[in-house]
Amino acid sequence: MSRERRRLFLEEEPSAEPGRYGCPMLSRGHRPHPIDPNRPLMRCSIGWAIHDDEDVQRCLATEAVTDCWKVHPERMPIVVLTPVAPAPAPGLAPEVREVSEAASAD
């Protein structure tokens, strides 16, 4: 019978990929987004509803399933979204908006 040689001290294994990837239950849907086909459809594998980009960013900021911000609202992470250009005033043509903005600046 042969004996297996083992080391005296166990070596610590490095983690495969260091980084932060968010909740492992967040996944992309197989269908396109119903409103904007250019955006990915994100889903929660547990079954929670993810409505907008802010919810997706919160899931990405969560490190583990046990810290889910939907289950524990008190653990909701603060996320920073990229700023979006302000929407134009409704009902005004672009030329009228430029004239009214210039008049208000004077």
C-alpha cells in the first residue's frame, strides 16, 4: 500500500478573481427590454422585481444574497447614478426654447 505525501502546512489558496461583482442572483434576461430594446433586461433569480437602473445599481452594490436590499430595506446601499441631461420643456419647439432661455439669461 502506498502512502500519499502531504505537506505539513496547508497553503492558502488565492481567490480566483478579486473584484466586486454584486449580487449573484442578478442576471440578464433572455428577451430584450420591453420598452427600450437597446437596454438589457435585468432579472432577480430570487423573484424580486427590478424596475429601473437604480434598482440594478443597488443589486450590483450588494455583495451577498443574505444582504439583499429588497429583503432588508435598512441595508439599502446608497448608489450614485450618472447624471442625465435635463429634459427639454414640453410643447416648445427648439428655436422657441433657445430664445426664451436667452431672454431669461438677460
